[in-house]
Amino acid sequence: MDILQISYFSKVYETTNYAHAAESLCVSRQGLRKVMRNLEREVGQPLFVNVANRLQPTEAAHRLYKASRTFVEGFRELEDAVAAMKLSQKTEVRLGGTYDSDDVFTTAEWRAFRSYPTEEHDINVKLRYVRGSRPTLLAALLDGSLDYAHVVFTELDETRFECRIAREGRIFLTMRSDHPLAARSAVTIEDLRGVPLSMHCEGNGVADLMLREAQARGVALDVVRSDNELPLRLADAEDGRAATLTYLPLDDDPRHPNLVSVPFEEPALAWKYGVVARRGAGDPYMMRYFAGEEIDWPAIVRQLDEGKAAPRWASI
């Protein structure tokens, strides 16, 4: 029995769903089930059973989960201690972000996320921020020129990368309130036939997913702009030139009073946002930190309201 098995078991126990647990862990369902089978062999009895098509923990699972909490917390403390020792030898951590990273948070959340003070958590190294496309940042992680990257993605090669998820969501079609699709409660890819669309560039995971799904359904998308800069795409929506894709609904955004957002109903059109590292090279503490798990959101937002500035990004 090892910490990986317990971590995987804990996620299945907490979600009672193999698919959701696998998505959260960024691993395949097959790999997750294999780990669970091996753990059950060690325990000597089943940990989960299907009852009326629902996954339920057994009494053994309840006992294992309760008994493992001290172990899990102790291991996290050990990780943090090792991380502190590693960081004492570093002078710089190189952190990347995709061009659309800003778009998965509200304005206040993003300011908090970007301005979180490292000194409060003994991360006394310089953080160097760069921006780039998703393929560029993933390549930089593999060649070692970046340590971590904030990436919006729809799929990730788990054999080469590990990831700590910070946000998950669905895709919205955002358009003017007088657009023919604006009154719908949900839209499908088939609804986009003949609809001018302003969307992300290819190479962005969401754009690639949308194009792939449209091709599979025989829908020719009318893409009038391909750009990862959200302000440009929102301008297209506001002047009625095209609808666009967004990660968040903008119905209540006072900056865009004439825009409405309608979710896509396809389950396939989902995205994740997290901090990604090359497999084996990512420090667990740093990944939790950069995923925002250590952030006291209300306190940081208050500090920002008092004038604390966010770091600047360069580009690669």
C-alpha cells in the first residue's frame, strides 16, 4: 500500500464515481480501476459495490478512509517540509500561463490568484511569469525551460504531465441579447450552422475540441475570427458580427450589459484549468499552491482592494 493508492482511493470514496474521480485526478478510468483492484487485493475485501447503478463504499472502505486521514495529513506535512528544503536552494520559479487563463476567473478572483503573496508561505523565491500558447507552454515544460504552467485544457497526456485542477467548467455561447439563439436555455453544435462564430485559435484545447466535434457531426463552422484574446471576440459579439465562446456566463457582467450566455448541452464540451508540470518534476506543495488550494480568497481580495498590484506577465 502506498500514498498513490490511498490518494486515488480517497478521491473515489469522496466522489462515489469512477468517472468523476478519474477526471479530477487527470488519469484514465482504466488506470484508476486497476489501482483500486490492487488495493482491494491488499485489503482482502471489496471497497466499493454497485447498487442500482450507483457506486457505494463498503464498510471496509469507510474504515480505510477514516484510518487513512492521519496518514494523508502526515504525508502532506512531509511533502511541505521537503518542498521548503528544495525551495531554499532555488532563486527562481518559472511559471507560464496560457493566453486565455484570465478568462476562467471573475475579475476579483483573478486579481487574488495573481497577487497571492508568496512570503506568507515561505516561498521566498522570485516568480518569473510568462505567457504562451498551450502547445508552446507544454513543450517548455517538457524541455525544462518552465517549471509549472497554468493551462486551460480539454485533455492532457497523463504519461508526460501531472496536473492539479483548480477549476472545471462548461463552454458557453455568448452573443447579443437580440441574437436568434439568445433566448435558448441550451445550444448544440448543430445550432451553429450558418451562425458567424468568433472563437479561440486552433491549438487551444477548447477550439480543437469544438472543431473536432463539429466535423464529427457534419457541421461546417462559419469562423469569422480565430483569436485567443477575449476582448476582441467579445467586441465581435457586441457589435453583432459574431457569437463567441466563453468559459464563464456574462449575463450579469455590468461591463457587457447587452450580452447573454447560453451553455452548450453536449457533455463533451467541458474544460479544466490547472497547474501542470512535467511528470515527476512537479513538487506537490508547489502544485497545490499554484492551483490556489492554499489561498484565503476573502483576505487576499481585501488586500487587493487596498491597492496591492498584480505581477506582470511576459510572453514566449
